[in-house]
Amino acid sequence: MIYSVKKLAIAVSVFGSMSLFAHNAVASVAFDSYATINFSVASISADGGAYSGGLSMSGSFLRSGDYFPDIWTDTTGDANVTDNNPEIPAISGPVVVGTNFSHSFALDGSASNGMIDFDQVGWYDLGFKINDNVLQVFDITLNFSYDIHSQVTGQEGVTGVSIEYFDDVFEAYGYDLVEASSIQPELAIAQSIDGGQMTFTLDPFNNSRIFYVNVNHTGHLEASPVPLPPSAWLFLSGVFGVFGLKKRNVSV
């Protein structure tokens, strides 16, 4: 009889523990997205010969301004988003072969009982200019590459990262987009890595060229405790029944 009481106590304890956690299954959702761009000067010639100076380059990263689109990050419940991407005011300096401009614009976040909705934009400007009183003709070859990536794990989430790049004379243009979703495992991670090379000429009459890159992060994610379906309750009832059957057999 003592053994039977112990078995009964174990069954009651297991039932109580499982009842405590069975009403709601733990759920969560998380995302991680980034866009990395890189410009680098591959070669420069001056009047068809060696380059010894005379050019300047400027770069900036903006997230606000008079002509900036509407942007937002909304959260509810325990949701949180990390967005540590401060603006970079225009910086400038001399240009030599190997001069580069590189930057990453990244967001991540998670929720276990809440919602995340966001639409964030970053604008890059990269400019080349002949210095004052320089009358040479420059041929510049520029390498450009990007890596856009988005990943979603958990309950319900869809995110995307897009990139658009062009110059101020519309000789260069490109667009790319990746989208990730937690709905199907094969869609949970999306990435695109690409780039190219462009050559342009600056002279005293056309003494500057500006390249623009626009990056857009979007997403909607939700998570909440999920009630167990009826099939799970039937399974648990069967398990408890087996415990009781074993107890009765041992006590006889």
C-alpha cells in the first residue's frame, strides 16, 4: 500500500506540473536584418596618365530630413527592437586608389507576447569632385558591392530588406530585394550579395558625380501564448490514464 500511495503522489505531481504549463504553449518570434554597402576606388588616371591628386570624395548616411519618407517602429507588449544606426554627417577627404566608404545598417528584435511593425529607411550619398583650380580630366573606376540579409524565426513574422542605387546622371541604376518569412522553414533566411564596377569621367565642365543608395527595412511580427489544441489534451489524458493503470496493477 505504501508503494501505491507513492505512485499516486507521483502521478498527481506530474499531472499538476503538466496542467500548469499545458494551458499555454510558449511562443516567440525574432528577426535579424542588415544591409552592408561598400564603395572602393579601383583606379584613377589624370589626362590619361598617372594620378597625383586633385580629387575629393564625400560621404554621408541620413535617416531624416525635409524630403525623407514616413518611417516608424511600433511595438506592443514585451516586443523590443534594436536600432543603433546613427546618422553620419557629410565627411570628405582626398581620393587615392584604395579609398573606400563602407557601412552597415542593421535592425533586430524579438517578442514573446507582443507585436513589432516597422518601416525604416537609410539614405547614402557618395560624391566625387575635382578640387578648385584643377583643370585635368580624370577617369575613375569604382567598385561597388552590397550584402542584404534578413532572417525570421518563431511564430509569425515577415521581414524584408531592399536596396536601390543610382547616380545623379542616371548612368548607373540597380535594385534588389530579399524577403524572409517564418511561415515556411525554407523562407526563414533570405540573402543577396552582388555588386559591380563602373567607370566615369570628370573634367572642368562636368566636375562632380554623386552616387545614391537607398536602403529600406520593413517587417511585421507577432507572438502570443498559444492554447494547446484538443489533440494535445487527448494525448495528455491518455498519459495520465497510463499512470493510473500502472498504479492499480502494482497495488493489487
